[in-house]
Amino acid sequence: MRFRVSREEIPWHPTVDAEKCSGCRTCFEFCPHGTYTWDEESGRPVVSRPTSCVVGCSNCAPQCPAGAISFPPLSILRKYM
């Protein structure tokens, strides 16, 4: 995909629902782009580098056994192309 704006302007990254998250570390270990860091205190992932998430990728979401990861709808990307 080619975009007309910088990556920082595209609101594409995961959101973790802390109430659903079981702290299994699957998303943290799965993502090869370093989007997540691990918060030892809460025992939960943190989306600390949202712009390192590849635009259009949501492969970590189906890996989450608790269903705690969500992404914006793909349709939002049309306005950035």
C-alpha cells in the first residue's frame, strides 16, 4: 500500500482491552515489529510504539485467546491512500 501521508498521521495500531487481557504475553511475543512492550507491574502488554505497527496488519488480534486486541476498521485507511 502506498500512502499520501507520513506513518505518524495514520491511526493504525492495536488497542488492548485491559479488562479482557489475561496477561498471556501472546501479542508481545508474536509481534516482530516491537509495537508492544511488557509492563511487569500490571502484567499486561502496552502499545508503546504504535507507529511501528505495520499499516493494515492485524495479525496479533486473532492470536489473542482472550479477544482483548482490536484494531480500527480497514475502511479508515482509504482516506490516507
